[in-house]
Amino acid sequence: MPGLVNGLLLPDTPVVTWWPAQCPDCMAETPLGQISQRRILDSHSLGQGIEGLERVTRGYRPGDTDLAWGRITGWRTQLAATLDYVDIERVDSVRVTGVADNPSVALLAGWLALSLDQPVTLDPSAPEGIGGVYSVVLTTSEGEISLVRTDDQTVLLGVPGQPQFPLLLPRRHLATLLAEELRRLAPDTVYGRVLAEGVPLLQVAGN
């Protein structure tokens, strides 16, 4: 297979390999992974939440990425903008609520844990019908800052002393996720750090 693929490649052409379903334990050690600058998996296909991410972490190599990570780009962008106006030293606790076996929920919580340098509670008690992240709540000395999904297109932002107001945060489709990955061929070092350092900081509610 690698010989056949190599024969079809143009000189200096970037190579991206995507495993749309079950992926190997270490993508970089497969014949196709060895010739790829970018290796894409979807940890959602593992169906194991944090346990699935632990397997991904063991096999992670720079250049690996995950569509479950791409699904929370909008959440991370909005939270990063919100945190610019918050003194993170005043953040007392953080709670991310979502579907228990959805790895995007754990990745978002792990990213927050890494960004805020504190443990984050992962609450698996999302309302029925929510397919991924439901809400993020940061408790501060001045009150709660929250993002809560209301439908597939919208979340409500709440800040102390202000009325809630809606923000456009649509769920991302497969074509959009893949297009984003093909635009960024350099290793995603933040994703690697979230796997190795952020996810282990999570505290699962009820455990």
C-alpha cells in the first residue's frame, strides 16, 4: 500500500491520512502514517469518552489531530474571548456539562483545566437530546459566567450583572471539520498538551 501511494504523490506534496472510523493504536507507526504530515482520527468513533482519549494519548505523536477537537473550536474561541475580561485568579471553580461518552466534552474541559491551571469538574448529566457540550459555568467571586446551548445553532452567554444574550455557535459538519484540518498542516501543539496535561486534571462529578 505505501508503495502504491508513494507512486501517486507529487514531489513535496503534503500528505494527510484520515481514519473515518476505528483508528490504530498509534497512527504514526502505520505505513500510511509514516509518510503523513497530518494524521486525523475521530475519537467519537471510539465511544468511550475519557477512556477513549486515554488510548489516543498513549498513541499520540506530533502531527496527530482529532475531529472531536475540531468540533469545539467555536466553544474555545468564545470562551477565550470571555476569559480576556475575567481575572482568572478570581475563578473559584469550573464545571463543563455534556454527554458522558462524547470526547469533545472532555477535550473542552481539559483545555479549560490547562488554560486556567486548575481542576475542572466534568458533569455527565446533560439534558436528553444534547449531543455534545451542553454548558460551561465558571464560578467567580462576582458570580457565575455561563455558556449554555439552547439549540444546534445558539448558546446563551451569561455574565454577572448583565442579562443573558444569545450567541451564534452552530454545530460543525464533517466537511467543515475536514476543511479546517487541511488548512493547518503543522502539528497542533495545544491539542497534544490538552491530551497529556489537561484531561488528567478532570474531576468527574459523582465519582
